[in-house]
Amino acid sequence: MAILLSHTSALEFWRSPEGRLWRRNPQGGRPFSVRPSDKTRRTALALESEGALALYSPSRRDVRDVLSRPYLGLSKPIHVLVPQRNRRYHSKLVISHVQTTPLPARYIVEVAPGIFAVTPEVCFAQLCSELPTTKLLAIGFELCGTYRINPLDQIGFSKAEALSTPAEIEKVAQSITARGARRAERLAKYLISGSASPMETAIALILTLPVRYGGYSIPQPVMNMLVPVKAGQGRGADKHYYRCDLAWPDRGVAAEYDSDAFHTGSDRIAADAKRRNSLSYLGYHVITVGRQQMKSEAALNMVAVQIAKQLGVRLRPRSQNWAESRKRLRDELLSPF
């Protein structure tokens, strides 16, 4: 069997329990699993010499076999790549996408014996031919962040290592011939690495996207940045470092998402207050964003105005429909939650 998962099915794999075991390769190239098998290593070497064309031979039996593996996280129909139109077929179980220009082997990984998936960067480019902008950007943040959407988890997502970076997504999009690649290249500049939750992603997109997308055009922050406690500052802090959800270190500004799921109870509230006091001691002006503020257009606008003022950014709406665009962006980002 040789079947290549693509588009939505590739994304489902990268979100699956098995996919959450994979990591970004810091040297570039394919991501890797924390438990690679000898077969996977041999197949990777074979791909380099034989090319990716040999993978594109899915049969109906192959499709049924893939769907019988729940750990891959796939739903019906599965999406696969085929090299020629005469190999393309659709059914209740499978949708075939034609890729006449073979993908380089470095953009394909074996995820199970005989089952392959395109890398996260190629997956993002493929989805750019199908999905609306807001949804694509949220997926891009997820692939470059430390979480994966997981409806089975109580909070709606699971922790995982980052699979890519905005720079890698842009680089791959420039190097492949595929529908959506040029759009992926354009959208990559709006992505930020390091988001740890869908709400952090929502806040970052709302603050930083251009006005035409419903954002505030605030400069991009560093997400989940470590703020070290330097020598001589230890008396005013009880840790060696703190982590900020969103930080603008050159301006000493931080934004923190206060989640109901993690920040309830007197002990937790006290710990959060102490943490904010410590960050203030270290020179950061901390602005907190809560779930209720995210649900309120007026409250969220107030947060954006406060952050912009601390950053010295003047908000200049250049669209008569900006208020409507802001509401649409917020609704699209928050609707799954």
C-alpha cells in the first residue's frame, strides 16, 4: 500500500494523537517523530532516491485500511494526492486531488507503514486553495504553535510541540507548484510562532492583522517569550524567569490571557496577581485580557486601545466598515469556542 494524505486529511493527522508525537526539525527538512521506526528511516532514504511519484497509488482497499486506524485521526472522506487525472476518483470514502508536478520527497513523511502525509507547510498551502482567510491564519498559528485542536479534550485542544515556523511556511510555499501556494506565501507574513492556545491566537490576530481584515494593525508581539530575572532583581521576583503570552520587549509591554479554565480559585488568582506584580517589577506594563472581554466588542476594543497607547501606536481606521470587519473577525475566531 502507498497512499499520500493531503489537504484536510493531512491536517487531521497532524492534530491526531500520533501527529502530536511529531516535532519540527530545527535544521529544516521533514519533521520527525519522537519514536521513529527503522522502516520509517529506510522509507525516507528510499524517497530521496526514488522520488515521490511512487507514492501515488491508492486503491479502495488502501482507503479502507487507512480508515481502520483510529490513531491517525481521519474522518470520511479522506483526501489523497494522485499524479494523474486518470487515477482520480471520488466516493463516500475518498476525494482525490491531482498533483501533476511531483512533490519533492522532503515534503512527504511516512506516518504508518505504507501511509504517508504531506508536511505541515505543504498542508497549509493546500488548504489555502479551499478555506477562508481567518480559518487559514488560525491553522497557521496552530502549526507554528504549541497546541493542536482536539475536540475530545475538555478544553478543546492538546499541548504539542511546534511543527513549523512562518518562515518555513513561506519558504516551502515559494518552492512548490500547487494550488494555494502563492496565497500561503502572502499569508505567512501574518503568522507568529509560539502561540500556546486558540485564545492566544485569537488575541494576536485581532491585534495585529491589517485593518482590511478587521485587525488593529498593531506590531506583532513575541508569543510566550521568556522574561529572565537578571542578577540583582531576585529580591522582587520569586522565579528565575517568567513567560508572557504576548510581549513587546522593546516597549516593555505584555498582554496576558486570563482563562476561566486555568485561572479560577483564590490560590490561582493570588498566583496570577503575584506574577503580574513581578513582571511589573521587571519593567513590564501588563494588560490582562479575560474571556468575558473577548466576548464583548466594546471591552476588546478598550484592550486594543490600551495596548496601542502603551506601544505608542496611533490607531487610524482606514475603512468605513472597520467596526463591521472587527466584529466579523472576532466572531470567526471565537465561534469554535
